[in-house]
Amino acid sequence: MSSRPVRGTTRSVEEYRDTIEQTLRPLAARAVTRVPVPEALGRLLAEPISSPVDLPVFRNSAMDGYAVRAESVAVTPVTLPLAGVVAAGEPGTTPLPPGAALKVMTGAPIPPGADCVVPVEHTRSDGSAVIVEQGRAAGEFVREAGTDVRVGEPLISAGVALAPRHIAALAAVGLAEVPVFEPIRAAVLTTGDELVPAGTALRPGQIYNSNGIALAAALAANGVAVVSVAHSTDDPVEFRRLLSAATDSADLVFTSGGVSQGDFEVVKEVLRPLGGTFGSVAVQPGGPQGLSVVDGVPVLSFPGNPVSTMVSFEVFARPILRELAGLPPVEIQELPLLEPVRSPAGRRQFLRGRVTPDGVEPVSGQGSHLVAGMARAEVLIDIPAEVTAVAAGTIVGVRAL
């Protein structure tokens, strides 16, 4: 890699990300509520859960077959009288007569006196007797009570984001509801006179508003509940009104647009007098950034170009939001770069890329407006701020999108 010193006129990515994380970390202290287990998918468990029952609850058959005493089938083939049938859901309290067999279904109770199950495929039966062609040892195909979990033993730890496998375990032990943290509630507020909603006929100078939908989707995918998505023109009065509505209903607000050095920068105009800080971060795309706290609610202000907005979310907000939601960290890999790239001096660049069997390759152009190119990407390629050129074959950091 070729490199040159980083200019000290802007904040580094690490410094700014740390500031955001410190600002958002108090959101970890959220209210606890109880929700029905079927509605708990993706929610963050607030308290450890212990099993209220043994699992399996009772001794049962792992196969369709015949419950027998192992000593009765020690020598095969052997013919045993059939003493009855035990279906799943029956009490199964009738003892197995000595030297006999009871037909059992998968999940049916093992009758007292039986100590193994012979699978049906290893038998022949005429309805009154069964010929066992292959014997079984004591314990085979018998699920003993509590072999999965014992009553009182830990089932799921606090702080786990409940996945389908956790929902299955909670339902299996008979729990109807569980304590979970309320999710972080976020509001999205986009800005710009030029933006119109999808489905609207474009007039000269107008473009479709993708940032509101994109940020809402990114938040939802990372464990955040989106409570509102609104759009403001470049009128400061309108923006302030919509911002107040957002801070009233949300724990966290994201804005896009209105943070650069041009005219009509409505976000900066409204938030700077309220104590917001705005400036440049040594990153490309996404250099102009803003961070405020309004009425106790953090407000993250990203630049308005669609790719800048999405990269800003991925780099600055996504890691801490996933941590607070109990989700796994963003996957970071190291892969060989498949073609040479150049990077601006003094700015940490995140190139859109695609992973192949041989490494990672840049996708399309790298302009901050190329949202279709972003859609074709799978990863962000991390080029350090001090690096200006990277040769093909160089190992680079790759962040999964």
C-alpha cells in the first residue's frame, strides 16, 4: 500500500464512532415488559430463564416400534406376544407383562417394566404377536425424563436476542410469556425540497426519496423498532415541528441531508443552536456528520446522498445498535483485493465490494450517489485513511453489509 500522513483537520472514524457509542449506550437501560412467547421473536431477553419442568417431561419412545425388556430379545429371532398398543398422548401406565411386547408410537410413554424399544423395521407382526429379528440393549431408543434439561436448570441466559430455536425451547417447557426489554424506538426524518415519495411523477429537479425507506429498513434489520418515517422540506419551521414529533415518540432520531457546507442546510441550521455539533469526519463517503441531543433524545444526522447515508449507518450506528439489541457483531473478514484501487489522502474510504471465491472486488463506481451500485454490493472494503493506493493481492478488511 502507498500512504501519506493523515491531516488533522477532521475527526477520525474511530473517534467519531466512539462518541456515538458513548451517546447511545445509555439506551441500554430500557423498560422491561412481558410478552407472549409467539410474539417474542427477535426481542432481547431481560432475565435468565430456568426450565419449569423436566424435558422430556416423561420417559418416552424415540421410535415407532415395540417396548420390551432387553433380556427378552437377547437372542433373536424371537416371538413375543403383543400385549397392546400405546399411542402418543396416552398415560402409558399399564405395566409390560414379562416376556411380552407393547407396540409404541414415537413420543408415547414407555410402559413400566420396559427398558428398550425395538424399531418397527426390525420386526414382523401378525397383530397378536411380534417377531423381533434384531435385539436391543437396555436404554436404546428410550428418551429418559430430564435428559435434555432438568427442572430449575438454566434454559436461556439474559441478554439473548430470541431466535426461532429459543422460541421452540420456551414453548417446549410450557412457558406462555417471557420478560423482554422494550426495543429501542427510532424515528427517521429526511430533508430536502427535491425529494418526493415513490409513485409520484417526477418534475424537473426532483428525485425519489430513498433514504427514509432505506434507514427504516436498516434499523429494523438491526433490532430497532421504527416508530415513524417523515420528510421535511428545507423550511426550518417545518423541520423543527417534525423533529419535535420525532423526539416525543422515539428514543433515537436519524436525519439525512442538510449537514453540508452549502445553502439551505436546514438540519444544521436548526440543531446547531440547540447544542448540536457538526463537522467533517475523515471518511469517504459520508464526511459531513452531525450529532445532537434534543430533549434528551440523541439525534444522528447523516449526509443526504443515498450511499453516504447508508455507509454512515453501517460504520457509525450499526455496531452499537446491534450490541444493544443483543445481536452478533458485524462480521469482519480479511480478504485479498482482486484489483488495484486508489484512495484519497487523509480519508478512510469504504468501497462497495463483492466477495468471490478468490477474494473481494470493488463494485461499480464509488460515487456517493450510486445507490444501484450499492445494491449490487455485499461488503464494504475498508481502506485506511493514510493509504492512497492499494495493489491487487493486498489483504484488506471487509465488512459484511
